[in-house]
Amino acid sequence: MPGNRTTRSWALALTLALSALGTGCSGGSDQATGDKTVLRYTWWGNPDRAERTEKAIALFEKQHPRIDIQTSFAGYEAYKQKLATQAAGGDAPDVMQLDYRQIDQYAKGGILLDLATQSTALDTSDIDPGLLATGKVDDTQYAIPQGRGTETFAYDAQQWKKAGVDLPANGWTWDDWANAVRTVSERTGKPGSVDPGQSEDAFEVWLRGQGKSLYTKDGDPGFTADDLTRFWTFTDGLRREGAVSAAEDTTQVDGTVENTPLGRGTASGDFNWDAPTAGFVPILGDKLVLGPLPAGPAGVGQYFKPSMFMAVADSTGHPKEAAEFIDFMVNDLDAARILGATRSIPVNDTARDTVVPELTGIDKQIADFQQSVEGELKPPPQAPPSGDSGLQTTFMRDYDQVSFGKLSPREAAENYLTEAKAELRQ
């Protein structure tokens, strides 16, 4: 969940630079050390994901001794900003991790390689066609999903049981959640949850539960200022009661689990995607439990989506080697065993069938959680339009104005929609 603050003017300038770059960028890695090809690979994640990724890469390099992988990672928000800067400067890494919300912008900005050109090096036959299609823009395969993930309400079960509330379960509603976090706060002296008002992801789930969508098929906002005002009035009211995290805690969220209120021990629950919750294990141990997100009057808004994608820079000097690396990370069974559920459940059908029965600890908990909501969730929305990635930061910034009492929920909602429409027209 994003959290670093940037100004809209910076985000707009960067988006314009990225869009103007087109297909003429040429700054990708073309390095070679002796007889070896060097590929730069970047991703976001936590230390657990980094450790497992490095182990998988060591295996790849052993199997491909003429290829060296140079790696870097950061928390989600810092990673997103750095990658955008690199791409806008013509220096995109050879292989990059992308979010569902970034595909459209990077593909239409001419940053990504058409992976169909590397079909001999990259096998996609064991990936569900529907899931594979989520990496397409205008019928061109620009990215390959690495896993299937969904959102979860991760919570400290010890605190929730201490409060004597019903634990999260399929079918609970936003009113049930609100009543529970109030009771947890009253009986434990600690907010029962992070404030979800700062999260566009949480708003999308709430909105889908109202029978609406974040975006229309044409890429316009699928909601009104009235809808967002209702959501922010709801969450801000809980903040004022002390049932969810205080503004000072919420604004420290930066895309890493360690800096969430749950990770810092200042709240007892967190809205997050399932794979990153592994980062809570060193903090909470076996007190960590994953629950479904609340439903609305129109049903469950939560959905399965590709947890993340791997893509290749169009400017790379080594498209074949880059495609071979993606093929390994997605299809190799030993790599799947190493990675576990750190990028959520494997997208390759054979790898999933092989790995899931062997999972333990938090990986097994993620797999079990996905199984528990299987058949309960509606189909995912189409990938968000260009501009949405920057709007996640705008969403947080505008809610900050509510949390710190500078704007009413209505004023902030109207501001956000005005900015969103302008951003989406770029």
C-alpha cells in the first residue's frame, strides 16, 4: 500500500516525460563482463522476498553461467518512483517487476518489449489464458504474471481474541468490521485496524461492494464525489473515535509492512495484499492471521488479480536472455519451491500443483487463505488506465487533508475527482 508523499506537479511532469519518451528510448543495460551478459533486474518487496529472490537468482546463474543478474529492490512506493524516473530517463532496467496498475502506462509509453517476439525463450503454455491476458495491452503481451494474489485483512489474533470480538470470516460486512475495530480499540487500548481511508485499493473493494467500479470500461472514474464522500466520512469517523490508526501513524505508511501501524505495533490490523503479509511474521509470529475483506450490500468486492508482473525493457540489448530469466522465474519448479508464496501463489499450473502441498508457515497460510475465498470472489476489473499509478499517491494525499482536519470529506472528494479526471486525460 503506497505511502510516500509527492506533489501532483512532480507526478504529472514525470508522467508527461514517460509518455513523451515513446519507443525511442535506448538506455537499457547492454553490459557484458568478459563472456558474460549482465542483466539488471529490479523489484519491490520486503527482506523475506529479497532473500528468496536472491536464492532463486543464484540457481538461475548456476544453470546459465554466461548470464549475471544485477539486482535491486525497495519498498513499493520508493520502487515505483525510482522506476518511473529511470524509464523517463531512458534507463529502464532490463527486467522489471510491475504492478497491475502500471502495465497500461508503461506499455503505451513505449517502455516495454513485445514478449511475443521471444516466444522460443519464454514458455507461457502452462499459465491460465485468462490470467496471462492481464499482461496484454491492445492485444500485445507486454508482461507475464508471476502469481495470483488477493487482498486480505491481516490482524493480530491475540489482540482480537482478547477483545472478545467475532473474528473476520467470509460474509462479514463493513459494519461488522467497524463494530469489531471499535470494540478491539475500547478493550485493548489500541486501534483495531489501520485507517483504510488512505488506500485506493481498499476504496475499490468498498466501491465494488456497492455495485460500482473504480473505473469504467472507457477508463473514466466509475464513481461520484458522493461515493467517495461516503467512504471518507465512514473512515474518518472511525479515526475520530480512535477505532483505526491516528493520522500521524497512517501517514508513515510507505509500502513496506514494517512501517504500517500493524508492523509498528500501533494498530491490530492491516489491509494489504496477501503476499506482502509474510513481512509481518518476524513481528507477530503465529499471532498473525489472514481474514477476508468485508462485503457490501452488493456482495464481495475483493478479487483475485495477478500479484505482480515481470516485463522486459524495449531498450534492452539482451531480449533473449531477459526472456529466459522470466521463463525461469515463472516456470522452473525448483525456483517455485524457493520463492514459495513470496509473490503469492505461483501462476504456472504445474508449479502451483507441485509447490502448494509443500508449503509451510506463512506460505501455507496464504495458500489456505486463497482456498478459503475460492469461488466467493467476483471477476477482477480490467487493468487500470494510464495515470492511475500516480493517482494512488493523490488519493492518499487528499485523505491526509481530511485526517488532519484541513478539508472535509466532501471537499477532499471533489478535489480528488477533479485531479483524477485531469490526470486521466493526459
